[in-house]
Amino acid sequence: MPTLLELQRNMRAALVERDVGPIGESLIDGIGSERLDIYRNTILSGLTKALRLAFPAVERLVGSEFFESAADAFIAEHPPRAAYLNRYGDEFPDFLSRFPPAASLSYLADVASLEWAVNCALHAPDETPLELSQLAALSPDEQCRVSFRAHPSVGLARSDFPVDGIWRAVLSGDDGAMAALDLTAGPVFLLVERGEAGLEVTRMKKSAWEFVGALCRGEPLLSATNATLGLDAANLLAEQLACGRFVAFALNTHEAPASPEAA
Amino acid sequence: MTSPVVSPTAVTQASLIPAKAGIGLRFQHHQSVIDIQPDVAWMEVHTENYMGGGTALRYLDAIRRDVPISLHGVGLSLGSAEGLDPAHLERIRQVAERIEPGLVSEHIAWSVVGGVHLADLLPLPMTEEALDVVCRHVDQVQLYLNRPILVENPSTYLTFRHSTIPEWEFMAAVAARTGCGILCDVNNIYVSTQNHDWDASAYLAGLPPPAIREIHLAGHAVRQLAGGRTLRIDDHASSVAPEVWALYQEALARFGPVPTLIEWDNNVPPLETLLKEAQHAQALIAAADNKGIAHADAA
């Protein structure tokens, strides 16, 4: 008689690795693998649905049949580690970049990365943004040492392709906009967030994007400023705060606040 | 039935779930519910759909001002031999803190092994070991949330050779040992008793009436297996079957008026269809109540 843990491992072998031998010994006579298939199908369709919800533009780009086969392969390689399925699929963009059948669609993985940032922004916790006035009392020395914690909805993405345009055109079914995109126009630097007006994907200048990225990683203001030459850091910071992109600050440069989820 | 360690003091009067019919609230109906303000006594949501933040939670924040809400979790995996995921339990606590639900429920099932979440409600062997594991986890959850929870009987397609406890006795034992309530899913009882040739009336008779704090009703599918056997599948994708309505009346006769939920999660119909199903349940609750049947305190 298997222990509960043994039985659960055997069930996993049957449902994930399709090795029904060990669990078969525990099942009542007359029960075939058809019944195991019901559980297997529920798991697969549930996880595929979670991926569909997170990556709708990827699905439209490749078609639902292709998407399902990619999802099958992804789920086998990266089953979820937690029951919070709104956050299942963070490895899907990387998986797609290595998925041979998708190799001909060069921007697919980058569109997936953007969609993952969008998905994270949509489900991120609500937090109260930091006000510029809260920084007013800092001395000049403290202002150099200040570091920030980004709003949990803020994510950054970059691509060699205009993935923001692709994403919008695909989701709105606008073939004309899709055809008008110049795929060779050069890289785009994007900031994704859920603001007061809902989800936004904003194209930024490279220098500003790098500056905000450094702050999001928790780097002190001075080092973020120094790393980006020719930037009006004070104005740029004020703009970020006005957009509600940061929620807390700290002065201890040795213990920078936790960085947000990587986009 | 009261628990030795937890009391329902955290539940405010306003959020209590009445012994009436309610509906499962799904994303498709968020806006309609705000616009129409349907006449329904309470609603239930899947806890996992309201973790984190964003639009869904804002809708729920608004809806809960007018309608008592119950939280129904599908991912805690009370039956995992490896123990509960503390991060998931904390996420549930956060949703409960924000929504102040009238009831919090989970399933007698498991999903997690080896750190992998098999995204379904998988069947447990009905053994003393599994009973100990489930009771330990229910205790842990009730202490962590500082409130009693309900546990739902499963729908199953498999049974295990080494099971020694009838499922209804297993349910009753969990309630007796931990002080938790039972969410009696009448569709699940029908599905499982049909699939395993058990007696549905005996199942109902084996459940302790004072522990029954909620009832679920849902649709199921019928599938033909090789060898001419049929299997009923709990897919929540259609209206409640006539046989399940009949079993529900039997349950009401035994348990008295109990908060009753219409669950419909796949092929979700228009809100009006759900409300009609709920009205039918409400009529049956009222009829059972009018017969003056002695009933348990469902609060």
C-alpha cells in the first residue's frame, strides 16, 4: 500500500510523464487510463487557458493550433510551481525564443515578453504612489543617496522590433496598421504600467529608459544619473513620480530596496 | 459545531451569507452586476482570481458593498502530503482581509507534489493517513486565517484500492476533528455516486447536518467510456441536471435551508440565465422551509 506521498508522486508520473504503471496498481479493477485522461485533459486545458489569457497577441500571430502545440511543449517543460496561475508563464517568452517551429517569426518572443510585462502589470498589487513632496525634505547629500521602489505594475521591455505596434495591431485586428509597420526601424524601449487610466505601454528614449530601469532596479539616484550622460535627471525623475511609477524610497545605499519583477 | 481554536468573530454581520440562493460571479458579468444590481442574496468568487490587484479586484471592491461575498479557493491543495504552500495561504489571507468574505472554502483534494502544481482537484485515497493530512492542514488554515473554513466534497473519476473510509465518513470526520464546516456539493455527490456505484441518499445521510454551511449546484457532462460504461464529468458548463435538482431537494429536507450557490464556470451564460437557476434554487429553499422541517443552524 503506497503512502500518500508515494501515491501523489505516482499520480504525477501518470499525468505529467504519462507513466501509468505505478498508479495503475493502486486503482480499483476495471478503471482504465481513460479516467486518468480526464484529469490530464483538465490540467492541460486549464494551463493552456492561463497561457492564452496572458499571451493573446502571440496566439493571434501563430494561430490557435500552433499556440496549443507550443503550450503543450511549454507545460511539459515548465509546469507551474504555484497555484497562482495569473503569474504562470514567465518563462514562455524565453521558451518561444528557443522553440524551433517559431524560429521564422523573429519578433514572436519579444511580443511575448511585452505581453508578459502587460500581464504582470494587469495583476500587480495596488499600491499608493510616492509623492514628489515626500522627497522635498531631503538634503542634497540625501538626494544623491536616495533609491526607489518601483510600483509593482511597472515593467520594462526592449526589442529590436516595433513590438508595441505589432501588439496593438494584432489585438485590434488592424491588418493595415500591421502592414504599415517598419520592422527595420530600429529598437524600441518600452515602459509598461497600470496607471489611473488603465494599462499603458509607453515608448521611451533609450537614455530615459535606462535611467528609469536603473531606478527600478534600486540603484541610488546619483549612480543612475551618472550612468546616463546628458540627461535632465531632476525633470525626468519628477515626471516618473507624477506618473506614479514609484511607491517608496530609501536612503541606505547599502540596502537598496527590492527591485520590481523583471519585465 | 464550534472549533476549540477558532471562532467566527472576524466575520462581520454585514458580510454573512444568508441561507438563500446565490450565484458564482465571473469576470464576464462584473459590469452587468454593477449596472443591473441583480436581486441575488450573495455571490461567490474563486479566490485565485482576485489575488494581486487590478481591475477584477476593483469590481469586487464595488460589488461587495452591496452583496455578501464568499471566497472559494481552488488551489490550496489541502490533501498534499508535502504540506501547504505558505505563500499561497498568505495570498488567500490577503484577499480575505480585503474582501471580508462571509465564508471561505476549499476542497478535499490535492494538486501539489514535488513542488509542481497539477492544476486540477485530484482525488485523495480515503485513508487514515490522508484524513490526518487534511485535518492538519485545515487546522493550519483556520489558525492562519483566524476563522473557520468550509471544505467541499470532491467529484471523482477514480477510486483507490487501499481506501478504507467511505467518502461521506471522511467528510464528517474532517468536520468533527477540526471544527470546519462542510460545503456540500450536491452535483459532486451525484457525479461521484454515479461514477462509483455509491448510494447518493446514503451519502447525504452520512453527513452531519449541523456542519453543512453551504451547498453547491452545477451542471455536469456525461461521457461514454469504452466497454459501454458512462462517466459523469463535473465540468460546470451547463445548467443543473434534473437528477441533481431532485437530490438537492433531498439535501434540503435533511439539512434545512442552506446558502446555495449556482456554479457555472465554462461556457458561461448570460447573467439572466444564472439568475433564473438561482431563482429555482430559491423556490426550493422556500418550499423546504415552509414545510417546517427542523433544520440545523446554518450560520
